[in-house]
Amino acid sequence: MEENKKKEKKLTKIEDKKVKPWIVSVITVIAVLVIATILTVMIVISSDPKKTVDGLFTNLRAGDFEKAQEFLTGEVLLEDSSFNSEEKALLFNKLGWKVKKVTKEGTTATIEVEITNKDFKAVVENYMKKVLDAAKAAIGGEEIPQEEFKKYFIEELQNEQIQTVTETKTIKAVEENKKWKIVSDEELEYNLLPGLKESIDTAK
């Protein structure tokens, strides 16, 4: 009888040793999720222009364009429907930022941000080279399918040899219903994609 009790106690201790680490792991995961949720809510409801920038850039880098739009006012960012969400996400998977200065004037603000992203001047130059090479290789002036052009551009967005560049830009924000939102326009797109405007101007 005593021997059975000792065995039961031993088994209980073994089970405790197995179960406790699992419980600790579950509690840790839940705690992390709760903290992440709180931080997300804080970013969304914040009336601080800096946190609005952080919210926008965080969601762009994550490829969540629907969520990113909540931090914007004005035009729909990257409205071009020829690219799907996964392809658009390649525009920002190397995005980095540092808010340097925020200047508020009533319901408007200017935010100085150090932005790091792929060098889109190099992306466009490489893309154009592929297009020209394909055109030269085409027999008898054969037309190159639009999908082929798109494929060349995606290849360059995925090209790991493309370096990143860092530029300091000024972003505009306005206060709407006690929430700060970033003004979405052509200038914002150019600020987020360094070198793109220069490439477009050169091509004109």
C-alpha cells in the first residue's frame, strides 16, 4: 500500500514537471499577444503624429495595405490594380524609418523622417535594361506581352543585390476627428520609394 502511494507521488511529480513548462509557455504566448494588441490599439487611437507615422510604416513593411490606409487621408496609396498585395509588399519589405522632428501648427503638422528603402533608381534602371534587351531579341518587331514587362519589374524588386538608400524627407499630416493622419499624395509615394521620381524625370 505504502509502495503504491510512493509510486503515485512519483508519477504526480513527473506529470507536474511535464505540465508546468507547457503552462508557462502558454502564459508567455498569451502575454505577448495581449501586449501586441495593446500596442496596436495605442498606435491606432493615438493623437500623436509620430505614432501615426510608426503605424503607417509598420503596416506598409508588413504588407498590410488595408490597415496602412487607416493612417492616411487623401488619395488611396498605390491604387494601381495591376499589382496584387504580395507584389506591392515587395516595395516595402526593406523599409526602415526614424522620425527626426515633428512640427505642429494647429491641425496640421510636418514630420521630418529619415527613410530607408530599396534604391528604386537602380530597380528602374535594371528593369529598363531587361526591357531593351528583350526588345532587341524580339524577332521581326514581335510585341512583348505586358505580363513579361511586369515579370521583369518583379524580378528587380526581388533582386537581393539592389542596395538600400537613406534619405531625410518631410511628410505632411493633418488632424481629423482628434486623430492625426498622413496626407497621401504623389509626393508621399516618391518619399517612400527613393530614386523613383529621379528615374521618371530622367525618362521624360
